[in-house]
Amino acid sequence: MLVEKNVPLQPYNTFHIVAKAFSLVRVTGVDVLDQVLADPELAAEPRFILGGGSNIVLTGDVRPLVLKVEVMGRRVLQETDKGTVIEVGAGENWHELVAWTLDQGYPGLENLAMIPGTVGASPVQNIGAYGLELQDRFHSLDATDLVTGARYTLDAAQCGFGYRDSVFKHPAPDAASAALGADGAPVTGFGLRDRVVITHVRLFLPKPWKPVLGYADLERKMIETGITAPDARQIFDWVCAIRSAKLPNPAVLGNAGSFFKNPQVTREQCDDIIQREPRIVHYPLDNGAVKLAAGWLIDACGWKGKSVGNAAVYERQALVLVNRGDATGGEVMTLARAIQTSVYERFGIQLEPEPVVV
Ligand code: EPU
């Protein structure tokens, strides 16, 4: 096991913020985690788990030991007439996985094309786009506990998936406390952030394949092209085209995707806002609540193109903050707070950031 010192993190976060890790270990397999835990010095250190760095804002150098997940490999684990289970190393690139499954003849992930980041990060925030969320295709994952070294397999219920949420986003109340049940698996409801490392994710792609087409942007594509029964490859191509038109490519312009979650309000709150703002974009949910488009709220407050230092609001999608070059995490957060204040003052709604602030 190699402990690298003073490692630049700019290449490892899609915002391209300059920061360094005081120490970093590349986790290429579970054996590396065993070695970290067996090392008396490293075992006692706090840790920070880094996947593709596509959902973090670095506000300074990272003092905890960075565990950079680089577990590779993808394979078909099981195929029945009900569906296919694919097992993937947490360090694999998400978009390449989506493309690979299509090439292998296993459709089902096409709506999630072009989402930046790694496979191991996908359950952390339950990635979602164009009518599909990871939890809709999730089978199970393998994780290693960084306190006890135990390995376990978690199913969807144990991951506690919600909208851009899971147990992996919430800190354990006390890292040393027993977050595990009698069977050694985590008790749902506890935070597992920085407590476990996800090493493998298994996805279930159901048969027969059914397209997920409800999202407005996809319906528009069907009308434009006249294709009413697209195959998975067609949907993949549409999603790539829609994302390329709306969202900045992190390789060109640093960003972490949507910076805020779409807020949920009650029907009454929504009716109240509609009285004042009839054009507000909103979606009624099955549970009776209403989801508001945060991008619309920010846009309505006039933020598109505005900046703080080198951090700016993307011109084509107000929900995305971008790094115009050498932005600091502090600038990004100052801009984010100014947006939160102005949306709160105008709409009475508190926006919640989506990325993890480090
Ligand atoms: N809108 C505006 N102005 C803007 C941005 C959006 O008026 O500047 C309006 C749009 O016209 C549209 C509505 O807001 O009517 C929703 O916009 P869009 O379809 O672009 O989706 P979103 O709600 O802004 C969410 C996800 C994206 C995901 C898309 C497609 C969240 C926080 N974001 O964005 O996820 O790709 O839907 O499913 O849920 C991400 O999480 O990083 C991400 C990019």
C-alpha cells in the first residue's frame, strides 16, 4: 500500500478547484482497505472517501486521509428471464458503464447517460435524470466498514434511498458508535458517511426492457423526430444530446451538475406561490407534495451568468454553478449563499445544496 503525500486534487474534482490531499491512498481492492485498517497510524486517522469528485466542493486542503476508490471491473453476474444482474467495481466511470451495458445488449440505464462520476458514487446521491433514478435499477452493493473492517452487502432498503439522498450522505452520529445491527449489517436510518467504502455495485436490468419516456425533454424529442417507439440506443442518444445542450461538460468548464436540490413544498404553499408567481415550474408528486424547479426559481431571480470571483451561474441552466477558471471553493459557496438568500427573500423557499461541501 502506497501513501501518497501532498497530492493535487484539481484533477480529481469536476469543479477543478485547486486543493491538495495531505495523504492519499488508492483503493484498488478490498485488500488495500485491510492494509489501511491494519496500519496503526492510518487506522486512527479520519478519512475522506473520494469517488469521481463530481459532487463535491473543496473549500480547502483535505486533512483527513483521502481514500480514492479505484476498484475496477464489470461483469454480467446473473441472467434470467426476469432480468440481468451486472456487477461493477466502484471506481468504474458511470457513463462508460451505461455505454458498455448497451453495447452488450443489456438496456435499462440509457436515461442515466452522461452523468459524471463513478459507479461507487451513484448510490451515494441516488443519481437520477429523465425520469429514472439509480434506485430503480439497483440490486445491492458491497461495502467495507472503516471502523470494524467488516464487509457486508446492502440492499436498497438498507441504503435508505431518497431524492438525491441515501445513508451514505449522512454522517454517523458518532463514528465509533455501533451503527451495525446484530447481524453485522448497518441499521437503516443511521448515517454511514465516511464510515464505509462502497467497493462494488450490482444493478438489475429488468426484462422485457421498457422505455422510460415521461420526461418533458424526451417527449419533445419524440415530437420533433416523429419517432414514437424509440429503442434504448435512441433514448441514449437523445439524453446525450439534451444534456450536451443544457449542461456544461466538466472536462471543459468545471462544475458539479445541479448545485441545489429541487425543493418540495406542500400543495398549500405551492398554491400560495402560484398566486404571486403564476409561471412557476412545478410538478405534483404522488405523496401529495409538489416539487418546484430550483433552476426556474434561481433564473427568475436573475442569476443566470452572474458571478462571484471566478464562480458563476451557468448561462444555459441556472441550477448549475461553474468554475470560470481558478475559482476557489469559498467563491463557489459565497455565490451559493447569495443565491439561497435571494430565492428565500423572493419565494420564502430555502434551497438545499446537492454536493457535499468538504
Ligand atoms: N428552468 C428554468 N431556468 C433554468 C433552469 C431550468 O426556467 O435556468 C426550468 C426548465 O425550463 C424546466 C424546469 O426548470 O421547465 C426543469 O429544468 P430541467 O428539465 O433542466 O431539470 P432540473 O429540474 O433543473 C433535474 C436534475 C438534473 C437532471 C434533470 C433531468 C435535480 C437537482 N436536477 O434538473 O440532475 O439531469 O432534472 O432529469 O434534480 C444533477 O443532479 O446534477 C443533474 C444535472
